[in-house]
Amino acid sequence: MGVLASVLPPSDVFVIFVDGVKEKEMIDVNEWQEITVDIPAGRHVIDFSYQYNLYNVDPLPPSPPNREGAVYIDDIVLAETASLSRTSIRIEDIFLGRSQSHTKTSGGTTSTRVPSGW
């Protein structure tokens, strides 16, 4: 999947959880990066989590001009392996940020949950 995580602590971070376990954390990524998360066969829950002011800093320090305070995710592919016989699934264009309206929000965390399973 391609990820641009224009976030910077203490203001914000981006974390990918699989079944509640942190698999990836990205900060200060200002160019698209290709990342991979290995997930074993079976049913799993994948959470893409944008966390704002995680450390409850008040007031937050000034942001650098290149920080957008947003995460862009593109071309998520749940691909089959040699032992699986089902077709790949592709999810495109997820945006996470403070103005996100298509996700559940709890406190300072914005998440998009993607169930997976073969």
C-alpha cells in the first residue's frame, strides 16, 4: 500500500494495528512510501489510526510548514499467497485527518477499520 503520513509528534502520529497489535507506526513521512504488513491467513481486523495530540500537550508547539496533519493511503492490496486460492482485494484512497468525516472518532483518534479474511 502507498502511504503519505504527514504527521509529526507531539501533534499527531499514524499507527496500523492488526487485531489490536501495533504493526507499523509512521511519522514525518512527506513523500509517498510503499509499505507492507504481513498478515497470516484467516479473519483479522486492520485499524488505520490517526492519533492527534497523543501526549495531551497544551499548547502544541508550532508545526513545520510541510506538516499537513493528515494521512493518505492508496492501493491497499490483500493479496493471495501460494497457499490461498481466492482473489486479491483492493481498497483505494483512504484519507485520515482531523477533518475526516468517514471514520469513527474517539477522543483524539480517528480510525478507519478494514476487516479482512479469507
